[in-house]
Amino acid sequence: MILNVDLSADVPIYQQIRDQVVEAIAHGALTEGSPLPPTRTLAADFGVNFHTVNKAYDLLRQEGLIRLSRGTGAVVTAAATDQVLPSDWTARARTLLAEAVARGISPDEVLRTCQTLLTSFGPAKQEDTR
Amino acid sequence: MILNVDLSADVPIYQQIRDQVVEAIAHGALTEGSPLPPTRTLAADFGVNFHTVNKAYDLLRQEGLIRLSRGTGAVVTAAATDQVLPSDWTARARTLLAEAVARGISPDEVLRTCQTLLTSFGPAKQEDTR
DNA sequence: AACTTTGTTCTATAACTAATAGAACAAAGG
DNA sequence: CCTTTGTTCTATTAGTTATAGAACAAAGTT
């Protein structure tokens, strides 16, 4: 897994780390049981404080995406088959989609863009259809 | 236009105001030339400081969605027919969509949800097809 | 011309967040 | 027993959020 942080971006570092792990899981680059690097190692790689990485991992644990344990480290948990989108996700999506439409992009093109993004991390996940 | 702010939400007040204006524009509830309430009026309605509303309006101006002038107030500008989604929008969309997929929601269902949201503010905008 | 409306700019303050720093502790594993 | 790795604690610096009050500048109204 390749992670990058942009120290001068306006997105908080811990959020960038969290987002990239989420995307790696969506892509299938990280699957159930995949280990994440130790906080101190990742922090050293990025040249940031390990507390910052810790915060990202803590977020991911709260979201149920990884499991943390001492000595062992962080591993990705099973995709919980939530089946249901949390209401706050829908609210954030509404805002984001509205932003594009408000700028004059046609709903059709917005939807096509979403589809392209979704298929970009779709194929790796061959759904078990038994 | 009906705006609401939740003072106890974890989303900043100025961001909530900005988001709701964006959604109103996307819905067509606000169109080119529609006036927004004066900052002090809106602030009084919400029970917040007028500097907070000011910040939201300033954001909307930076995004090119409204025009501000003294004495006259804030009015919605023409949908600029950008035609192109800014790259940072795509990045935010990627993160949001990945979040759903990482939680085990199927890409198909995510796309359907996006489509539903988009059509919810689509119909008001009868595109001029001459 | 005088007055009102409305955005703009300035300083200031309190509470919270982001990031860094260092230290010590606790459990898993070799 | 030692190393690895997450957990918790205190502390500091810089930036953000929201409030507060004052003054100014331009547009519109009377």
C-alpha cells in the first residue's frame, strides 16, 4: 500500500491518512486481515508525529474498519456488510452533489463521474455469487 | 428559502449556512438574481453572530455563487456553466464514495443513492434546449 | 442633502482543534 | 526477558470557530 501526505494541504494530516486507508480498502488493496504499518513507522516515513498517525488509526477503529491491538498492530476488519448507508453519509453526499449542480454541471455528468469513480475501485472486488 | 442551523452539530455554523445555500441553488429554490437575506437579519433569525453569516457569504462569493454589494446585499449569480468539475471536487467525491464501498455497500447501491439525490434536485431545472 | 441599509474591515477574546513533543505504561509475541 | 506496538498522560504552539463591539464605505431611499 502506498500512502502519501501533503503537509501543506488544507486537509488535516490525520484525515488524509484516514481517507487513504479507506480508499485502499474500497479498492481492495487492503482486505480483511491486511496489516497496517505500526504508527511510529508510518509517522517516521511521513516525517510527522506518531500521535498524528495514532489519531487516524483511532478514527478508523471508531468507524469499525480496523482492529487495533498491542504488540500485534492494526489490521483491517471484515467489511461489515452494513447494507445500509448511514444518514450522515447521505447528507454529506447531498451537499457534495449539490455543489456540482449549483456550479452548472448537469446531473447526468455528475452521475457519470460518480459511476467512473465507483467502477475504478469496483473490479477488484469479485462478489461471491454462490 | 428556509434555512436552519444546528448549533450543537459538529459541522461549523458558517459551513451549514453555506451548504444550505448551495443546496437551495441546486434545487432551483434560488436562481440567478435571487436575493439572500442581509447578514444581520439572518444572524438574528438564527441567534448567531453576524460575523458568522458574513463568513458563509464570503465563502459563497469566493466560490462564485453569489455577488455581494453594499446597500444592495447578496444576490445569486448565474450558474457559470463551468462544464468542468474541479479536481478537488473529484477528490472529495472519491473519498466519500470509497467510504461507502469500504463499509460493504455495493457500488451499485451507492450509485443508485447518488442518482436519487441528483434527481431530487434535478426536475426544477428545465434545461433550455433551443 | 440627510438617512437608512448593508457589506467591509479592524481589534479583541474565549473555546476548541491540529500537530508536535516527551514520557511512561500495558499487553502481545519472539 | 526483551522487543514491538498500541495506550494514556501532560504540555506547548499555532490555527480555527464563534462571539463582541466599533467604525467605515458604498448603494439606495426619502
